[in-house]
Amino acid sequence: MKTICFYFQVHQPFRLRRYRFFDIGKHHDYFDEFANRSIMRKVAEKCYLPTNKLMLDLINEYGSRFKISYSISGTALDQFELYAPDVLDSFRKLADTGCVEFLAETYSHSLSSLKNKDEFSRQVRAQQKKIKELFNYESKTFRNTELIYSDEIGAMVADLGFKTMLTEGAKHILGWKSSNFVYANDINPKLKLLLKNFQLSDDIAFRFSNRDWSEWPLTTEKFVWWLDNIDPNEEIVNLFMDYETFGEHQWAETGIFDFMRALPDRIFSNSNFEFLTPAEAAKKHQPVALLHVPSPISWADEERDLTAWLGNELQDSAFNQLYSLADKVEQIDDPDIKRDWLYLQTSDHFYYLCTKWFSDGDVHKYFNPYDSPYEAFINYMNVLSDFSLRVKNKLMEQSLFNEKEESETTEIKKLIGAYQKKIEELQQQITSTATKTASTSPKNAVKNEAPKKDIAVPKKKETTISKKKKDTVKKVEEPKKAKASTTKAKKPVTQTATKKSPKGNTKKSK
Amino acid sequence: MFGWEFPPHITGGLGTACFGLTRSMAKRQVEVIFVVPKAFGDEDQSSVRIVAAEDIDVVEASKKLEEFWKNIKYLEISSNIVPYVDPEEFKKIVNANQVEILEENGNSSKKKFRFSGKYGVNLIQEVNRYAVTAASIAATENFDVIHAHDWLTYPAGIAAKIVSGKPLVVHVHATEFDRSGENINQNVYDIEKRGMEMADRVIAVSNYTRNIIITRYGIPENKVVTVHNAVDFSNHVDHEYDRGVSEKIVTFLGRVTFQKGPDYFVEAANKVLKYNHNVRFVMAGSGDMLNRMIRRVAKLGIANKFHFTGFLQGTDVNRMFMLSDVYVMPSVSEPFGISPLEAMRSNVPVIISKQSGVSEVLKYAIKVDFWDVDALADSINGLLNYSALSNFFIKHGQEEVNHLKWGNAARKIINIYNQLTN
């Protein structure tokens, strides 16, 4: 039996609001609440809810014979929680059937795999944790943002413990090879690779409603006939696409839902295919070869490369500036900053900066809230400027706080040490006098114990008092520090004032 | 071809455009007779034959003209229609013209008219005399198509068409709405509308202008064709200029009139200066709104960072571009707008209003609505602060403007001629 493997991508970015440079340093709400909510609601009504219902119906109808998989970005999950809990519920129902595999990906649908391994790992773990929380599901298969893959990324994914990864069956990588086999990573052959059959996938995702397409209209007969006519030796057809294909990219009126509703039956009755999830498919089929991918590929555009997100000067500049903050953000423990850090990494922000309008301009425009990449760039950089200011300030705050804490604890420790010494000395004195008295009269020994306590108590009091004193002393010192810093801050002001004054003079002289 | 000016005697973009266009047409074996009101003798005649209207004997060309003459005879001039002229120059022109003007009754016996060839107080009279002369030229010269540039020459074009029966193309470089906003001069509007109606084909310099022609003048869509302007930088020489100031410079260069949106530039400057002290703004040019702009700048208290240069000419214009880090053209209504291309040629990133024809041909430019001061300020700041963006524009901008060739425009226009003559 050959395998048909469906994977659907579910993703929504947190779109930025129009953020002007005069907002920098003043407002830290970067996201367009209205747009994000309304787009999520629109897509929920048109796609997520009806399609989830359709998938659930199909699973109920065919039992465990119909299987699918989803990769849901953390940002999409966050938006479901915020704006569309009904969608979340419908995914839970799908999860409960056991016929659905949830894939792991980066939390914010980011390009971190290309830049920062630590950040990448953190995001993958965060998304897995979220999936576990929401669906009680342990994801085992990995899918990178936009199916971006290279030998190195694959090795990195294998290091994270994944056995299977999905990517594009890019022509320039495969050459004469077919995407309809399982392959393995070039560096770590334990990682199995499922490759998208872009012909058959895009027939559904992109061409389904295109009346200029010679094969329009696409029927299940035609589609299953194509499936039946793949090379007899080939084992697996991977149909990878955006979930929004259903009802959003291809409207309900195009018949896309009817097509999907009828497809399983047609496959069961007219073909030698079974539905498997990616993990099952990878278990069933053995890799036929290593796949050599020295530089990253993706599933986007004609080139199947990264140029939709990176490559032009604007994209590279924004990308590098963003990730120059990675180490700093890592040191920060602030939920708002952590959240914004994730949301700013979403690949969509870099997609908006793409300037190759000609070949794939239409698709790009469809997904783009900005009039031009320049507008998008200015907006993103304004936000990033504010964000890096916040990161810097927070770090300063934290380091001051840490220093304070450290110095306090060391001082306290010193004090404690000093007093312990004193106590020991006194105790020694007491014991020495006690032994003296004990030698004279054993009865007094009992009496002596009480005064010992009496002596000890006031001493403890003394220590606490002195501590307090020290505290107040410190408090007095603190304002001094603060004053020092304010005078420092004031200095430039006075400098500018003195700078200004000669100008004033010249004006007067005029 | 009827024009009002020809290099080197130009006051605006019209003469330059006519020159670039005719030169490219000559290369494609189109013979052009270019009629101007007054020739100075030093015009570049390498690709066109310049005919000065004042050298032409005016004969009573045809009775057909009578009705036409009746229509235009009584038009009076009013001062706000004067294009391309700043106030100081305007006075000079008026003074000069008072000496030159000969009062004539129009269609009469054989005589020559004298033309100033300038835009001034007796403009409408000149336009009318020019039309009568045009009729004489049309009766004597041999040609296939009549091509009239802007409203000043439309009556001439119409007259020539009536006399010769040859097809008329009117070329709209600007409309009355671009010059005056909503307070249009009705006489000028009427002349424009009649020219477009009488024309067999109307050429607009941009889709933006084409749209105005269709909606505001009621000209049928299929008669109006867009042919974008181009630029010719073949004689451009780059000079290096040392800056006197360390700050970045943001420049507005053009007539300081309602049409060019100088007030939006001032307001945006004010916003930027509140947050960014490492920048200076320059308004180069003069016009009827200049004094108001100076007052506004003073009132906002930004005069120490906002400078006025007055009217710039020749190498000073180039120099201003060389000194600039950002060029802004916030025009309220701009049929085309050549100056951003000159800025880009000098490696200056540009911000242009969406209400300009040039925004239709440029990719490597930031486009904003002229009224959106926040967006304008944000774009200026973005170009100043994010070097990746300005470098991107500098890298690709020059190549882009160098590809805007008059040859493409000429080819389209020749195509129109062929349609009309076959």
C-alpha cells in the first residue's frame, strides 16, 4: 500500500499597528489588536471552523482510516485563546479522535533556525509545551517555518530528539529524484525526511479555482487518477499546504470543501493508497537515500528559497538587528518583553519587506497589510527601536537590582560572621566562668544557665538593632547613589544648555 | 507641434519635456516643426525646426476661423492663472510686456504679431494671437499631425486643425486643477476643455492626470492615453560639494505654491525636529506661499533648523541635491513631477506624494498621501535613521531613473500618430 500524507499549516502572525517614530520610547503596544482580532474571526468563520468540522466528520465516517496532521504556530494558538476559543475547542475534538498528528514547530513561526540555535531550541520547546497544554499531545515530528530546511537545520532538529522532519520537494535539490520516497538527513541519517509533492499539493492549494489552468475544474476522479499514475515503485505522496486553502485562499464557492469531502472515499475505493500521519509514514517507509541540501530551501515562490524573507538589504538589516538582541533578551525575566520578542520574530514581518514584485508579486500582495516594503520596513524598525530600548532599560534595571541584592547579602553575611565570632567569644568566656563556678558549686550551674540565656537574648536584639542601623545607613547611601546618577543624567542637559547659550548670543548680536 | 517654450528659454518642465520628446522622435524619423511664440535664435535645432510665431505673416486664413475667433476673442486675463512664475519674476514680466504689446483687433489684414513668449498679464491675448498665427502656419506648411502642448497652445492647435483638417493631439502636462486646486479659472478651464474635445487624441503625462481629464473634463476614456514623461541625464555632471553642516539635510525644492504642498513639509519638519535634533530642513524655491511658510516656521520655533534659500537656478539646484540626504515632494496635485528623478539621479532618496504622476513610474521611492503629515514625518525619520533603507534607495534609484527614457514615450506617441493618420 502506498501512503498519502496530509499536513496542514495553521498560522496567524501578530500584525503590527502603524507605529510612528514619535511612539518610540513612549508606547509599547506594538500590535494591531483590531486587525488581528478581525482577521482571526474572519478566517475562523471561513476556514478553521467549517474545515475542522469537515475533518471531524470524515474521521467519524472512516474511523482511523482517515488521518491528517497539523502544524499550528504558537502565535496562532495564542490568537485562538484570545479571539477564537471556539476554534481551539474544535481542534481539541480533533485531537481526541487520535487520528490527528500535531507537529512541532517554532513558537512564533520564526526564522530562528537560520540564525540562533539556542533561540530556535527554546522556541521549539515552547511550542511543544503549548501543544501539550492545550491538546495533551506530545509532538514527535518537526516542521520548520515555511518548510525551511538545510542539512544543518536537519541535524539541529535531530539533536532536539526528532525522528522525522517535513520539507519541500524542491526541484533544484531533487534533480532526477522523486519526492515520493522517504529520505534522510545528510549529516544525521537518523532523521527521516518527508518531501512535499509540490505538483499535487499546489494543484489543490493554488490552482484549484484557477480557470486559466488547463486541468480546471479539479475533480476527485482526476486527482485520484493522477495518484494512481505515479511511478509504481514510488511509495508516498505528501500533500502539504496552508490550512487556509480551505475556505480562505479557495473560497467555499469554488467547491474546495466538496472536493475534500469526497476525496477519502474516492481514494479508498479507486486507489491503492492509505492515509498515514507523518510519524506513521516515516515508520513505515525506509529512507531510500540521503538528501544533500547545503543551502536552505523553503516552500515559497518559484525559487523555493529564502528570498521572500531574507536577502534584500532591508530584510537583512532588520533580521540582523533583531537577532543582535537575542542574548540580551535571554537574560531578561519579563513576560511582556519575552512575548513581544517572540511575536517580533514571526517570519511574516520579513515577508512584508520583500521587494521582488514581479514573479510572485500577486501572492505577496495578498498577504501584505502594507502599501510598500518601505512602509513595512520603517514601521518594523520603529517598533524594533522601541523594543531594543526597553531591553536595554530592563537589563540596566535588573543589573542594578542584582548588584543591590548581592551587596546586601554579602554585607549581611559579613555581619553575621562578625557577630557569630563575638557570640563564640562570649560563649567561651561564659563557659570558662561556668566551669570555674561549676567547680565551686554544682547547684549554681543550673542557675547559671538561665543568665546565659538572658545574656544571649539581649545580644541577639543588639544584632538586629545594629542590622537595622546598617540598613538605614544603606538607605541613606542609596539616595546618594541616586543623586549621583541624576547629576550624571543632568550633566548632558547642562552641556546642551551651555551649547545653546552662545547661539542665543549670536541671535542677540544679530 | 505647438509649444510655449523651448530650451534654453524655459521657466518650467514643459520646455524640457518638449525638447526630450522631440529629440527622441527625430531619432525615429519623425520630422517636427516646433512653433513657439518667440524664438531667441539660440534654440537647439538639431532635431526640430523651430518656427517663431512672430515671424509669420498673418493672413486671413480661412472663413472657418471666424466662429472660433468669436469664442476666444473676449477672454480676459486674471493674474492667478500664471503658471511657473514666482511673484518677483511676474512683476518683471509685466513691466517688460507693457512696452512690447501692440493692441490689435485680431483677424485682419496682413501683419506680424509680436510675442513676448513669456507667461504674463497679457497671456490670453498672446494665446489668441498665437492661434491666429497658427492658422497661417497650418495653411502654408506641410504636415500630417498637429500636436499641442498644454492649454496655451490648444487654441493654436484647434485653429490649425480647422484650417488644415489634419488630426489634432493635445498633450496635457498639467490641468487647471493642478495649478489652482478647486478655485479654477473658468476661462482657462474652458480653453482646456475645448482643446480636449476638439482633439482626436488626448495624451496625459500620467494616469493621475488621465483620471482628471476623464472625470473633470468629461472626455471619453478611449480618447485619453497615458504617456509617462521621462528624463534625459545625458549632460549631467556630478560635482562634489563640501557640506557646511554636520546634520542631515532634508530638502523641498520647487515652487512654494499651493500645488506643491509646502505647508505639509513644514508640519512634518516640525514633528521630526521634536525627536531628532541631528537634522536640518531646507525649502528651496519661491512662490506665493513663501511668506506664509516663513511665518509658520518662525511661529513653530524651528527657524534655527529650517532654512529658506529662495529661488535656485542652474548649478545651485544640482548643488542643493548633492547636499541633501532626503528629498521630499509633498505635492497636493502633480501631473508628473520631474524633480524627484533629478534627486534620485544625485543619489538622494526621495519621498513623493501619492497624488503625483511620477509615483506611477517609480518603485524605489517612498509614497505617502500629501495630507498624511504623520506618515511623511515617519518616512523622513525612517530614511534618516535606518541606513539600510536609504542605502537601498541609493543603490537602486539611479538605475531606475536611468531607465526612464524618452524613447519609450516617443514610441508610444508615434504609435498614436500612426493610428490617426492611417
